[in-house]
Amino acid sequence: MSQWFRNGEPLSQVSIDDRAFQYGDGLFETVAIRDGRPRLWNYHLERLQLGCEKLRLPKPADKALRASLDLAIRASDADRSHCTAKIILSAGISARGYARSAATSGAEFVGVFSSQALAAEHYREGVETMLCDTRLAMFSATAGCKTLNRLEQVLARLEIAPGEAFEGFTLDADGRVICGTMSNVFIVTANTIATPSLDRCGVAGVMRRHAIETLRRTGDTVVVRDISESELMHSDEVFICNSQFGILPVQRCGDKEWHAHTRTRSVMRALAQSGIVECAQ
Amino acid sequence: MSQWFRNGEPLSQVSIDDRAFQYGDGLFETVAIRDGRPRLWNYHLERLQLGCEKLRLPKPADKALRASLDLAIRASDADRSHCTAKIILSAGISARGYARSAATSGAEFVGVFSSQALAAEHYREGVETMLCDTRLAMFSATAGCKTLNRLEQVLARLEIAPGEAFEGFTLDADGRVICGTMSNVFIVTANTIATPSLDRCGVAGVMRRHAIETLRRTGDTVVVRDISESELMHSDEVFICNSQFGILPVQRCGDKEWHAHTRTRSVMRALAQSGIVECAQ
């Protein structure tokens, strides 16, 4: 069930002239609401800030955005203790054509969605994944940003038959592993944790950032670098993360299986201690 | 002024859950309406067909789409003898997440816009252009298609200050010339006409196709190949095309000026004879 709001007022429709509809001209954030509050809120704000700079959009004031979000959460029927909010920041309405009108001002929309924690089994046994054929275009002007241009993720997701896998990994055109359709990926090799560089394409998730910072704070080495498909498949452990589920071990990718998740467990414990309670399973 | 229709019925709003709004999950065509009829209609249909295959969208039946378009044109206030129609084919409404619901069916929207022919001066003297800094990502899964993911064109367009230039050219990340923000580009060198390959990125315009086919039919050689920035700047003539204005000579790109448009004039005459009446100036 979804409910959408603008400045706390419910709405179900948007102008067909909205540039998000016409060109995907905007950004979004998917925020985990836990105990009534947005988790990793500052990281969401900072990514939005970066996205606004890249897209040359005016960034809404942090306080106003938070007020909008809080109003939406309170107005929604979702369980405030555990739900999902999606903030869409559109470039707003303008006349036809790629040029934004001088008068165009951005528009914020907040959706609130019921969501349930994943089954404990996912955290204990890990999830099944696959490699997608859809390749990500390289040297994207909006690499790292969560823009409303998400066709690559849609196409990759379409490759996953219902029940076939929990997540699919996408490579870039040169065969580097970049991310999952809805998650970022980490590999463990020779006791070192690495995650793909997202300079050329991909979305830099807030949970990826939180995991990197948490691990580094506790003395772990996390390397951000290029990772080949072969490295992924020959790694000792693989785990994925996103803002909603936290961290999940990967038990399979295509034919390759991983049975031990020793290092992943310690990462999950560190994340759980940092407040990502789902990881305490 | 814009007016939008769905199945001939006016509408100004769309569902906020429409996947075009959420992810840019869809395609569009911008069609020149001349004397009440869509120009190069078969080429628009064929590009839409290709796009639907790439995006795994059900393609609306040609006849139904044409009926929808005709209804919209008749219902609109625009001058039927000369206006612009924009057809948006969205993946439709679904729940949150990149996966399309099995039940999702596409949705067509038709916008009709008043438009005027460009001043004769543009055709006689040519237009001013510039090189944009925004680079197009390479090896896009949807290269050539006119998808609703158009942030690169939006960002390139934002670089053009009002009055600074009629059009901006975008290069790919390796420095090849690809296209204008709203047009395709041709260069004339040593009496040979060439236009960039669009295998890695860019939009394959219907007027580009029409120009290539018309010229080849009249015995001209048109080569589709990679073109560097330097080749563009050192070419003898440059012209651009799109579905609305037909063909326009380029008189300037940044500091480089072109004064003679001899070959371009003959291309324009050929296009005018093929029914692109704007070119007869």
C-alpha cells in the first residue's frame, strides 16, 4: 500500500507536465523509518545535496524536508515503527523541451509504504543472487547519484524471474562488478573487505557508506576499487546492503555457492551495534 | 500551450505511481503534425517498436496508436496544419520497486503543442551551436532509443545560456561527437557526408534516418561512423536535423564559423522534394 504526500497533504496524482514524468528530471531517496524516525537521515541529505549539485536543482532546506517527511509519516496509515519513505525531488513543471524554465522550481513528494522486516532466515542463511546481462553504461554524468533515470535497474530487474533470486548484480560495459539492482555489494578476499568503485556508474547507497565508515571506525580495512566478475566469483564471502534491510550474506550467485559467512557475521554485528538492528540476527 | 489526452480524453494529471514518473520507465516520440497528419509516422512507429523490444514493453497496435493520435489532434486547440504531438508510452502503474508487476500494462499519453515554423533566417544563414561539457555515458543498454531517461540531454541543455546558441553538441566520454541535445548532426568533409554512429549512446532521430535514406536514394554517399571533435571542427560544412525543423545549416560552433553551406543546400533541396517543406528556404 502506498500513500503520497506533498507538504503533508495527501495526493495521488501529479501534473503530466512534471519533468520527472517527462524526462526523469529529478532525484529520489528511499528512507528506512524505524521507531518513527528516518534512519541514516544525514547520509540521505548529503546524497541529495550532491545530486542537486550535479543536476543543478535547488536543494530544499534540510529542516523543511524533514518537516515534510515527518508530516507524511504521521499522516500515513503505515506502521511508524517500521515502514519505508520515498522522497522524490522533481525539477518541477515546465514547458516542453529539455530546457528548464527560469521560473521552474523543484517539487518534493513523500511516499510512505508499509514494509516488513525480512525473514530471519535471509540474515542467517544468506540470499540467492544472479548476474544480470544488462550492463551499466560507463562514465555517466550522474554516477553515484540516485536520479529518476533508472531504466538500467528496471531492465536488470526484469531479468530476474519471480522466485529465481533475491537480487541481481549488474556489471559495467567492461565487465566490472558495480552493484545490485537495489543494493551495493561487498566481497571478502584474504580477509580484506572490498566494494566496487562507483566513479563511472552505479548508485552509492547510504548503507554502503554507513558500512564503510562503521568498519573503518572499528579498525577494519575496506577498500573501494574496481572488482572484476571473476574476483566476485572467487571471493571468500559476499554480502550486500541497502537502506532497508541493512546487510545480508550472499549464499549463491548463479552456480557459485558460499557456505561460510564468518567475516560477514562480524560485519553484521558491527552494524547491529551501530543501530542497524536487523543485522542482529 | 500544451494539451494532453489519453484515448482521446483530455487529462492534465497522471498517477504518481506511474513508472514514467518514478523511474523514467518508458519511451516517447515527438511527431511533427503537418496538414493534420503525422510526418514520418512509419519511422516513429518503427523506433517505438525497437524501443519496446529493448524495454520489454508491450507495443500498442499501430492502428490504435494512430487513432489515439488522431483523436488528440482533433480534440486539441492547436493549429492542425502545423503543430507538434508528443506520444509518451509509459510502462504503467506498479507497486514500489524496479520490478514491473505482472499485471502492469503500458499506458499511452498524447500531448499536442502549438508550434510555429522557425524563421526563414535559420534556414538561410544557419544556426549557432556550441560544444557542451556534459558527456554521454557509453555502451548504454538503450543506445539509439528515445527513452524517458533524458537527464543527459537536460544537463547539456542547462549549459546553454538563453540566446547563447540554438543547439549544443554532446560528445561521449571518449570525445566522439554523438548528437545535439535535440538534434542529430551531419558533417561534410571532402564532399562526403558523415553522421555519428549511435551504437554506444545517443538518440537515432527519425529525420536522421529520413535524411540518410533520401540522400542514398539520390546517389549520395552517407557514412555512419565515429566522428571526433576535431573532425567536426575541421569539417567543410555541418548541418543538424530533427523531426520538427527538418534540416538546418550550422554557421558556428563555439569559435569556429562556417560561411558556405553549398552541400547542405543540396541536402535541403533533396529533403524539401521528399516532403520536408521547411527545407525549401
